[in-house]
Amino acid sequence: MAILNIKNLPDEIYRKLRERAAGQRRSVAQEVTHILAEALDAAEPLSILELRGLGKERWAGKDAAARVAEERRSWD
């Protein structure tokens, strides 16, 4: 396994990391590994351009402006 050293880690970040690790019953090293694994395994966010046309079948034949107005009226 590789070893990772972090230099000049601010004390406040280390304190929060230590508290988070304790809350999860992990060592600081285990918590850092967990955080990095989650961040690196997370799905890549979609570009707004990739969302173009998403849901168009659901809204086909419906008046979107009327639906928004109806939803806003329900907030009161």
C-alpha cells in the first residue's frame, strides 16, 4: 500500500478530521482514506448540456407555465 504525507495541513482542518474520525470510530488515517475513496468514486456530475431534452416525454402536451403557476399557488 502507498503512503501519503500531507504537509502544512491547517490545525483547524486536522481538528475537524479527528472529530469526524472519532464520530465514525475510525482512525484519522482510515477517515482520510474513506473520504478520498468516496470523493473519487462519486459519479461525475452531468454537464447542463447533457441534460438537454431530459424529461421531454413527461412534459409533452402540457403547459409548463400553467404547471409552475399551479405549484406556486400550492405554497401559500
